[in-house]
Amino acid sequence: MIKATNDQNGGAPQAAGDEAYDVVVVGAGAAGLNAALVLGRARRKVAVIDGGEPRNAPASHMHGFLSRDGLPPATLLELGRAEVARYGVRLIQGRVEQIDEGYYVRMVGGPVIRARRVLVATGLRDELPDIPGVRERWGKDLLHCPYCHAYEVRDQPLAVLGTHQGAVHQALLLRAWSDDVVFFPHTLELTAQDRERLEARGLRVVEGEIKRLVVDGDRLHGIELTDGRAVPRAAAFLFPRMVPRDELLTRLGCDKGDNGWVVTDRTGRTGVAGVWAAGNVIDPRAQVVTAAGMGSAAAFAMNTDLLDEDVDRAVEQRRASAAVAVRGDGR
């Protein structure tokens, strides 16, 4: 077991009794686990730390992942953890509160783990509007991603709640899965162009502020407005406010772009040396399969970066040994 100690002279904390991991991955979703899988197979020493709160936990199934379509998200993660463990990857349950300079990973109430490189794959959180019924139905018959869930509610009466600017595009997209899509602007102010596009696409716009989701028998039955009207619907879509869980990255000094998300290159490398990020923490559009691919790309890049460091160190040691040998010969 790793024990955390602190340098009495004010130096960096040390992971007592344990060598540094090549990579510490923070977050055990598809991105983090796929990175750990690639790095474990590359025979790197890897630890994965996770708090056990996946974003897609409310969903019963995931879709769009070749060979895994329809698999429960929890099953994918269970299979993933078993796979990475076969390659010696260490799985640690817990939360990371901070990553200090030099890649000292501090866990809440736990040890400090030293790493040579860090991958942050902490995902994002969905902020939902304060409408009665929304939280209870989220991930069931109140959905977000048409590519992930629309096929399962195809040809049914659908609703789109106008709680976010992205809702208009969401509604236009959903028309491909149902002929009966109603858009509820709620408090969203539609432009003339928005209305024209929705109507041209064959969507009905129902004005009025939403009071609640009508639920009976653990099923959505409709949308009730504050004026008392209720529109029957079998399923609804909502575009949440997506907030990246990027506190660890920003505290390290990683830059954010104009869109409010941490900037990386195509491999997930941030502007801070030795720090990578993958998955929804840097890309809100990443589905499970996309996040897994991002983790793989990051793992390739991190292993190459570690290899360069290993080779440079070996060259320095070889030159130092040669210099000692020369001095020993008196030359």
C-alpha cells in the first residue's frame, strides 16, 4: 500500500515505498480505460484513479459503438476494468483533489502518487434545468443525444425542450427519426430564421413556458405548460448545459480556448508538459466510442514521449560510464 509522506523541508510530497508510475490516469471511463489498456500492453506502469460516477450512469444502454451497440454502460466499464487489470494496470477507487508540479497526484483522504506523465479523463457534468420531472426522467425517456438514443424512440411522438440554444439543431435533427416532433421554446427566444427552419422541416412549435413533465407509471406521458395545456408525448429530448470537469487541468495551468474548453493537440497533449487530456473533459461531442479512440491516441503519444525520455536518459548514462572508464585508464 502506498503511504503519503511530506518533505519536512517544504519539498514535494513523496509516494513512500513505491516508484513512480509511468502514467497516472485520472478517470476510468472509456477514454481513461482505453488509454490504460494501450499503455498496459506497452508494458508501462500505470495506475487508474476513479471516483465511480460515470456521466452515462442514468442510461440503460449505449449505442454507436461497433460490436458493443446496446451494451449497458456499466457492463462496458466492468469489462474494461477486467481487461486492463490483466496487463498489470492498478485500479484505485478514490478522488483526486490536486496534481502538484512534478506530477504528484493527491487523492482525497488518501495517498500521494507520483507519476512521470498524467492523463486527465474526468469527463463532464450535465447541468439540467429546474423543471419538475427532468431529473427523474433523465437518461430514461428524457434524452440528450439523437445519435445515441433516437433510434430507440423512432416513429413515436417526440418533444424537444427549448432550454438551450442547441435545442433548435437538436429538433431539426430529430425529424429524421419521427414525423411527429414538437418543439417547446419554453424560455428560449426563437429568431425568425429558427421558426422558418423548424416549420420547413415539418416541426410543430408550441408556445408557452413548461411547468412540468407529465409522468405516470414510471413513464413520460406529456409536457404540461403553465397555462394548463398538456401535450401528449412519448419521449423528450433536452440539450443540457455541459460543464467540463477540468479543475485539475486548469489548476495545472492548462489554457482554455474561446469555447471555454481546455486546448489540446490532436493527441490530447495540453500546453503543460507531461499532461494529456481525453474524452468529454475536452470535447463535449465525444460519444463513448470517440472517447475510447481519444484515449488510445493519447496513450500512443504518451508512450512515445516516455520513450524519448528513456532513450535520452540511457544515452546520458552511457556517456557518463564511458567518461568514467576513460578517467580510470588515465587518459
